Amino acid sequence: MKKTFHLAAVLLPLTVTDAAAQSPTTDGPEIHGTVRAKYEYQPGMNKGRFEVRNARLGIEDRIVPAVGYKAEIDLSDEGNIRMLDAYVLVRPQKALKLTLGQMRVPFTIDAHRSPHLQYFANRSFIAKQTGDVRDAGAAASWTLDGPVPVTLEGGVFNGSGLTNQKNFWTGNYNFSFKAQTLIARRWGLALSCQKATAGETDVMMYDAGAYWHNSRWHIEGEYLRKHYTRGAFAPVNALNAFAAYRIPLRKGLTALSLLGRYDYMSDHCKGTKDEEGRLTADDPERHRLTGGLTLSLGKKNLQADIRLNYEQYVYAAGRTPAVSEQSKAVLEFVAHF
């Protein structure tokens, strides 16, 4: 771990200096980062923990007007070091964007939010368990301007994930497609599908989400359906619905937000098999109610939030929850630059 931090400290300034020397812009590369530190207490266990959930550092820039890049690493993704985004971006015209490399797969609304843009301290089941996918591949995005702008995205991916690319060869690629629009600058709608894998089993996922927002309110709902090929496991249903009300403040505090969320996930399998080789649930069915408030500080390009949440989990009788998937109180500090 120490060697990795030392290496990052040495390489980042060299990377930034080299990119700035090649960049045709006067502003140079954009460097950004997010640190999330939190304390959680679970009353049922009468135990708590401190955790650094994220320590992300990224850089992006355009080498020439039509070609750019992005590289982002998380030095503490739940205690693990992971390269997240690492891709080259080509924009032959304003409406068209092509990417090649490692990226988040275009799928769902909530799973696409960066940590500093999340509304709650812990992600929804859609964003964490069922719809969160990063992979190596190629993607394209096309934006149709007009009274009702529409963005179409699609991509083809290995299916190898983030750490199994070198010796991974396949003739069975994963793919995804996403269409989204914003109506009257208030109503958002997103429809997406994705072919992925759960262990050695192919799955197809379908997602539909919508939201409405103004200067004070954000109300959102999203539904995901996951099918396993040849009925290897029962289809999974996941739901996320929440509302946030933002109250502008002065004298150092930018805003106070009041939030409420309900999310649900039926029995879910990531690819785990039992002794007889059949897929078995490694995420038991559960409901969750979350209430909270967020204090926001800082300016537009510098975000600092204090999030206080309480999550109430509900499991069916006889289900054994994972150690960290139980009712809890969460106090989180977020710093983004």
C-alpha cells in the first residue's frame, strides 16, 4: 500500500506536467478528486466502524480538439485500490462521442452517479448490487438536439471486469444500450438494457427510470429486471425511489437537503453456485427505508457535504443478512474538487 501511494505521488505530477505541455488549451488538464470518510453504527450489533469509502483521483484533458482522455483511480474503494476509468475519447463532431478503453457501462440512472453526486451516503441496491458495471470495451454516444434532446449510447465490452483483461479472450461479448431525454428541462427519462454475466451464466438486464426536478425538488424512480439464461436463477427485481428537498442557506452553508428513499431487491445471484453446481442467492431479498439530511458547503467547483442518514432494513423471516447490510446510522463527510 505504501509503495502504491509513493508511486502515485511521483507519477501524477509527471503526468500532469506532460499533459499540460501537449494540451492545446490554456487551462491545461482538469484534475479532480473525491474523498468520502464516514462513521457507521449498527444498533442490532451495538457496534460501529470508521471507513474511508472513496479516495478518488482523476485527470482528463483534450490532446487536440477532437481527441481526449480520462484516467481515474480510487486509492480506497472500500479498502481496495482500483483503476476505474482509463479511456481515449474521440469526438469527430459535437454530437458524436467515441470511447475506447475501460469505463462505466452505459446502464441505469443511479449507477452512473459519481460518489460526490450521490444523494445518500450508501448507494441504492440498483447502483451497488445489480447495475454497477465497469468493463473494457468500446462505446459510442450520439446526441440529437431539439426541443426534446435525446442521447443514445451503446457499447460492446469484454465481460472481464476491471482486473482480468490481459489473459481474457472471448467470442461472447457483453453489450449495452441506453436512451435518455430531458423534457422541458424538468422531466428526465432513461431506458437501458445490458447483456452481462453472473459467473459463467449470461444475464439480460432491463432498466427504466424517470425523474422530475427544479431548483428545490428532485423526485426519482427506477426499476430494474434481471433475467438469467435458461432459467438458471429466478429473475431479479430491483426498485429505487426517492425524493430530496433542497433549502438554500447563507453564511457559510450553501444548502440543507431533506431526503427520503425506499429501495428493494429480490433474491440476487452474482454467480455463486452451491455444491450441486446450481446458482444460489448471495444477496438475500430485502427492503430498505432511508431518511436523512445533507449540509452542503462550498462553491460550484468545490463541493463539501455532510450527510447524516439512517437506514432501516427489512428481511423476510429466516434470511441471514450480511454483516454490513443491516439497519444503521451513517455520518459521512464528502470533499470533492
